[in-house]
Amino acid sequence: AQSVTQLGSHVSVSEGALVLLRCNYSSSVPPYLFWYVQYPNQGLQLLLKYTTGATLVKGINGFEAEFKKSETSFHLTKPSAHMSDAAEYFCAVSDASNFGNEKLTFGTGTRLTIIP
Amino acid sequence: GAVVSQHPSWVICKSGTSVKIECRSLDFQATTMFWYRQFPKQSLMLMATSNEGSKATYEQGVEKDKFLINHASLTLSTLTVTSAHPEDSSFYICSAINSAGIYEQFFGPGTRLTVL
């Protein structure tokens, strides 16, 4: 079984400040890890993903995340927040060994607010 | 590329009626599609996995007879909420995996269902 824990349901940062959204996972098999962003009344957009290889992955809109196996973490960061970053962010995990049936398990989400 | 559409984007219906939601992959073929349900300010909960040409696989606790899923072609899956009741009101999101894809689900924009 897999699970995802996102610490902090709400995070507020000032415009221009560092964004850090935390995600820890639990998986009995090598995981694939994802971060998605959701704007109000819209579907999910993939920000970035880790499958194999380099543990620091870069995504769209200046976001990046680092896979740390020893800490079972996949925290999302952005050096400088923009107003347009205000949204709901979801961390998700899938079973890398289950090719063709990649069910995603989502965390509960973190609402990011940007303070002008 | 990799666009997934949903129709309708929102629907209001009376209690006891049935509602059909379509999920289409517009520019790729999807042997596997997923249906999620999202309550306000909560995470996505997987309802079922839809496989082209075969019966859907439902998650534990999801009523098969209540939520009928049909995946008749490589670009279309439908979710029918039968005899809808107010508690079925929710945001329904589908996703699709490119048949030639690599561990990424592409999400539709969602359908908001309100049952009066």
C-alpha cells in the first residue's frame, strides 16, 4: 500500500519569498512521485515528476523537487513566489512496478497563498 | 498535445435522474482512464480504473451499479451517475494514460455535478 502525507494544508508566503511545500510518502516498492497544481474549478496540471535517475527534478513555472529516499520525501520548492502561484498543490505517488496501471495516490493537498 | 476533455463542465439535475459524463482523449489513444471524485477543499479519491474493451475496476466502497463506467473506444470513457442524489454532488475528474506513454496521467478539466 502507498500513502502520501502533505504537511500543512495551508501555506502563505510573501511575493518573492521561497516556496516550500512538504511531501512525505510511504511505499513498499520503488515509487514514482508527482506534484500537481490545481486552480479553482479546474483539473490537475503536472508540475513535475520523478521516475528514475536524477533525484533533483525541475518542472514548469520554476518549481523543482528533490527525491530523498532516506527521508522518504519529495518536497516542492520555488526560489521566488509569484502571485500566479496561488493554487492548490497535490503530491502523488504511484507504483513504479505496476506498468500500465499507474494508479495515483494523492495527498490531501496544500493551499498556497501569496501575500502581496 | 496530450489533451483530455470532459463534457459537460457542469451539470445540475434533479434527484433521481441519471447523468452521463464524457471523458475524451483528444490527441492520443488511452487504453486506461481513471475516474476521480473530489469533494470541496479535499483531495482526489480514485473511484475506478477504466480499461478499453473490458469492465472497469472499482475501488473499495464505490458502488458499481451507482457509477456506471463504459470505455468503448481508445478515446472515450463515460461515467454515468444513476439515480443521482444530493450526496452525489461533487467534482468529477477523469484522467487518461497515453497508450505509448511513460507514467503520466493527463487530467481533464473536471465536471461539477449538483444534484437538487
